[in-house]
Amino acid sequence: MPRIRKKTSKRGTTHQREKLKHKISQGRKKAKKQVRKAQVAGTTHKKSKKDPGIPNNFPYKDQILAEVAESRRQAADEKQQRKAEKRAALTGLDVEDSQKNINIDENQNDGQGFDGIMSIRPAPPVPPTKKPVEPSTPEPAIPITQGPASLREVLQKADVLLHVVDARDPAAGLSEALFKEATGKDIILLVNKIDCVPRESLASWLSYLRLTYTTLPFRVAEAFLPSKPNSPPASKKIIVKLDDALGSDAVWQQLSKAKKSGEELVVALTGVTNSGKSAVINSLARADLLPIYNLNSTISTKGPHTTTSASELVLEFPDKKGVNVRLIDTPGLEYVRAEDVEEQEKEMARARDILLRSRGRIDRLKDPLFAVEHIVSRADTQDLMLAYSLPAFSKGDPTSFLAGMARASGLIKKRGVLDHAGAARIVLRDWSIGKFARYTMPPGSPTTSSSTNNEGILAMLKSRKELRKAEDVKLVRLQPGEAEKRDVLLDDVWVIDEEVGENEDDDEDAGNEEVTGDEDGDEDGADQGSDSESSEEEIVDDEDEEEVPELLPPPKRKRTVSFAVVPGKGKRQRRFGKNVTQ
């Protein structure tokens, strides 16, 4: 039957309403999908909030606007000044003339319309070409010859023993057996790397060591300071200084006192690996003669550079023309292994040797935990907490320290297991690159001490409070080490540099394991002989196995539910696991 009355209701059917809802949901899904794709591609742009400005009812609005205008004017003036200086450097004119030319250029078309051709103006005058200055006559190269074959021959030939120690722990670099062998010779202690320690620590150690030996502070020239690892290359060529070493004048004065009339003075530099012997010689000679330890230069080399044989060079006294001194650079000291030593003492000696020398990538040790345990046992607890922003932990407890380090660094494995080995490698990495700045105080001394000598050098160093404020330094106080009582290897023949790569395996068989890495070097010597099995350990990649805490037991397996038909029954029956018969 046809519809007689016109439809007056606007109510849609349920199908139409659901269809409309479906279209809306599909549109929203599509929009969300586009946003996610943009986020992955990195093409999203956050809308910057518009500056609301200064309210009109603010009482100091006029003053603030005036300050903003003044700052903008100063920035424009500075930009103009830099532009003038740059043009003056290119044209050879004075800065004032360049500024006038810039003002002329800017006001050239004031009030005039541009008709397609700029007004022709005279070009700036070309400065007269300067005649090339002949370079000064270069100083003759200092020849470097091969030195004695063993440490005993060096001591027999030397008149003065210049023993280099690290200012961060000077006592650990001393050797009683070496000083006993050098009886009758002048012994001078050179406390190197004084820029790495606070002023108070250096003053206390100088006063303490001068009670027994002639002690001098020293810092190598800027050209031979260690560079930071993975530092970006400088955009401009930076000229480094070769003659700004601190304490070099005092060293020459002390050597001139030991000079015998009519004879050449022979000075032997000794010390453990990475104490800075080669850099000291380069600083005294004011020339880059001997290779030194550099973290960045070893990325492409086979392993860390080490001085494996003695080298000799002859220098002239700065204030005495024609009077020479012969310097002998030696590899790092190696010690005789002690037999019948407990395993715990052997491991402590091994950790002490690795941390003292810091040769190679010590953060890639197979087992880095024992080295960090040695650090925590000597370090001040509060300094560690402040350095790494850790919660309080028990004094001398490496497990609590590494647990806090792992949580702070996000080193958490599956099932909530903390990665103690990864946290230990972070600490060792900071130790090797110098970010873990440590210092010690001499035993039985007050916290602060003063030294009457070398006040000028001490004034140039930073205090403990200033070092703590540095952003890239974690200052930690350690307990002082003890002087080495093991015997020194005197008669072992040193190998030349070319044979190092061929005899690496032989050295490991001899018990001197070496830390090798793709970003390591060494400044002064391969001295791995120690009371332990090795003073340095072979590294492995991150894929190698590590010791980790015991994993939690696996969770109980859930029961599987199936709805199979039980044989002999006509209906489906719910059962668990295996077939269940009723």
C-alpha cells in the first residue's frame, strides 16, 4: 500500500547511526597512524608556545623593554665589530677603516630605489704585498740513540737517579729495592701530574717526601698533556706550547748542583709505567722527541704504546752554553714474583698493579670486579656517593656500591638482575681516562698542610673545593699506598720496539699479560712483572661470558586447558593437562 502521509521524523535508522560511528572511528585510527609514522620518521614539529609578553599593568614594563632594546643594540654592535675584524684580516686594513667601509656599504642605497644596477663604487685598496719572511734557522735535531740493555747497566752508568712518581699516589711509585741498588748516587724524586691533584694534597706530599729525598713538583708542557678520549677535532688550528712546563727551572737548577766539573752528567729516569718519564724528557728538551701515551692515537694501532728499551739523548743546560747532560729514558719497573703467597694477597697485588699503571683498556678486563673492590676498599665512602650520586652504602662494601651504580646507570638485566660487571666497567673507564680524579694524603699528616717552597707553582693549582665544582671530574680521596718492597728485575734484557709485536705471546707465557684494546696507549713503559700472575689482564669483547649473580628460579608453568572429547563419551568435557577419565 502506498504511503499517503509525508514522513515527518528525522530519526535515522540504527544502521545509519552505526555506519556513522564506524566512519568516525576509522578516521581517528587513520589520524593516529599518521602521527605515529611522523614520529618514527622524525618529521613532527612541536608547537612552540607563544610568548605572552609583558602585561600592561606590570609596573616596570618600560624599563624591561628598554633593557631588551639595549641588549639587542649591543648584540648588533658586536656583530658589526666581528664583521669589521674579519674584513680587516682579509684586506689588511685597520679595523676602523673596515668599519667605515661597512657603514658606506650599508648606507649606499639609503633613500634610493633599486633600478636593477647597483651604483659603482671604487673597490677597497689592495694592501701592498709583503715579502715572505725567511723562516728562522731551525734548531738542529737532537739525535736519539739506543741506551743500555738492562736496568743494572743503567744504574752503573748514571750519576743521578731522577725517579718519577704520580702525584695522585706518590708513595705507591717508590721502590725500596731500586733506591738500595742506587746507593751512593744522587736521588731526586719528581712528583709528576701535579695538575691532577688538589693544592692541599701536593703541599702535604712535598713536605712529607722532603724529609727523606730531594723532591720537586712537575707538570709537563701543554703539548704533552694527555688528550681526552673521543674528543672532536678542533675547527681551527690550535698552537700548543712546548715551553710552559711547570717546575722545569727547578729541575735544571738541581741538576746543575750535581754536575761534576769537566764531565758529562748522566741522568737516568726511572719509574713505573704511565708515570710520565718520556713526557718529562720532552718537556725538558722543549721538543717532541719520544712517543708518549695518547688515548686517541691508539684507535688504529695494534695496542697501547710502551717504551720497551732504553733511549739516550744529550741536552744542553739552558743557562750554561756548552755544558751537556745525558738523559736516559727507561721502561717501567718490573718486579720479581714472590713465591708462596696466598691467593688473596696475590689478587690484591694484581689489582694494585693494574690500577697504578692504568695501561690499556682496563675497563675490558674479563673480571673487572676485583679491581673495583680494591678501589672501594681504599676510597672515601662519602666521596663516592657524591661523585656518582648514589644512596648511602656501607663503608668498604663493593656489592652495595656496584648495586647502586647499576641502578643509577640503568644496568638491569632480565628478571631484575643487576649488572655488577657493567657498573664496574664504568668505574674503571672513568679511572683510565682521568674522569675518576683521585688524590691521597701522606700518612700521619693533617688534612691541610702548607709548603714554604714552590709557592708560585702551588698558587697555580686548584684547591679541593674548586675541583669538586668541576663538571667533568669526580674527585675522590683514597688511602695512600705503600712503597714497593718487592725486588726489581735488574738483569732482564729489554727488547727493542720492533720486536714487541712478534713477542707478545711470549710475554704472556712469561706471566706478563697485557691489556690490549683499540683505544689505548702508554706513555712510558711495559712493566707488567709483579707479585701477581700479571699486572695487566687480557681483555675480551662484550659478547664473552661474564660472571653474573644467580638467576631467579623460573616461574611455575600454567596448566593448559583443552576441550577435547573424552573417548567413550558422547559429549564434550573440560579437562586439564592429560586425558581425564571419569
